[in-house]
Amino acid sequence: MMPASNYSNAVFPWYDSPWLNAYTQAKEIILRECPHKLNDFERSMERLQAPAGFEVQHLSQVLDAAVLERVKRLINRLEQEQLERHEFFRFGRNVLHDHVEFTNIQLSLADTVSSLVGEAVQPSYNFLALYNNLGVCEVHMDSPFAKWTLDICIAQSDPWPIKFSQCVPWPEGFKQTEQDWHSQIVSDPNLRFRSYALEENEAVVFCGSNQWHYRDRISRARERNFCHLLFLHYVPVGCDDLLYPSRWYQLFDIPELACLSDAPVGFDE
């Protein structure tokens, strides 16, 4: 996990936007202090964006039956003190980051993800999300620490659709034109959202840093409604320095960027 930063969501209202705030701030600094270096900065960052024409990949039977059962048993054995509860009321979920079992699964599936997305990838972070009757996922776009996500349905009370826009450039110029910015994004016909309902042991691979995505409030069809999802995030091989704003001043030889610190990650889907 990355250290806490001095960024807020003052510019972009969705969660997991501090990295994009840092990126746009860096561009402003470069344009002001050394504009001749802006093209190189932007071209370098293209590695963190989706290739043209990428579409969500829908997979069946992602995990071996024995692995799936092992994950389910692990979930049943989890103690409450192991879970992170800070997202319970906002997202209706408890989470667990980077458990060794999930990290091993993530490593084993890296080649599969590489072949599906058309580039060599390496694991970033991962987390288990245990959604309950309050489950919801606000519309958002991830930081590049989750450029590629393999979202696996482990168990659920009923299928709970996730909706994706087409791949779009980073929304650097986002302006809130409606009172409800969520509706502004979701109702934009140019984004062409498409819904995917996963069954147990099915998954989607998507580009979270270039695709808006969200889940509506979970269906209240039963007394106990739940969805257990495993999120495995990947990044392009060899792009570590691009991910950390605190490294950009050295990477691009721009001392003025030394004011940037690293944006937090791990609060996304």
C-alpha cells in the first residue's frame, strides 16, 4: 500500500481520483516551467492508458474447482478483526487487501491477463470485497495502479451486474454540469455503458483507469443479500516509476515536480 498523500478529491469528485489530480497538476507545472518537456511526459504516460479498441473480456470457470473451494473456506474462516471495515457504510462492504492466498492466485493468472489485454502485465495490489445488503459501487474511474482488473465472482445471493463504459481518455477536463455528477456520467450516451452479470466463478477483465464503471444498489430480493468478489489488479511490466508521482521529478529531470507526493490506492473496484 502507498503512503497517505496531500491530495484530496477537490478537482475530480469520484473516489480513487487523487492520482489523476497529481497528473493534471504535474502537467500544469511542466507547462509553466519547462513546456518543451510536456510532450515527452505525456507520451511516457501512454503506457498507463488502454490501447485503442480494447473491450471488456468475459471469462467462465476462471479458477480451478479446488482453488475456488479453498477461497470459499478461507472467507468462512476469516475473523472480523482481519477485515477492513472503513468502507462498510459508504459501499456496504468489508475488504481484505493482499492476502497471501489471493496474491498467489494473482500471480498464477498474470499470463492469462497478459494475453487478454495484449501486453505483458505484472501484479499490482488485490483485495477481497464482501458486499452485504448495503452493497453499492459508485461510478468512478480507477487510478493506473488498477489499469487492468480481473474481477472474479466467488459467491453471491443473486447475480449483481457491473456496468462499464467504452474505453475513453483520462477525464482531465471533467466539469460538473449537473447537480448530480453521478447521473451526469451514467446518463452520457457517448459513454455507451454495457452491463455484465457474473455467475459464480465467472470474471471480467477491464481497464479500470480508462473505463467508467459502477454497480447499482444490490438487489434486496432476499433477507440476506451478498456478493463476494475478488479483485486482482495488474499494471504493465516495468512501469513502476510512472505510477508514483513522487518519482516524476527524477524520472523526467524536472525539479519542480518534487512537490508531488504519492496518491493513495486500494479504495476502488
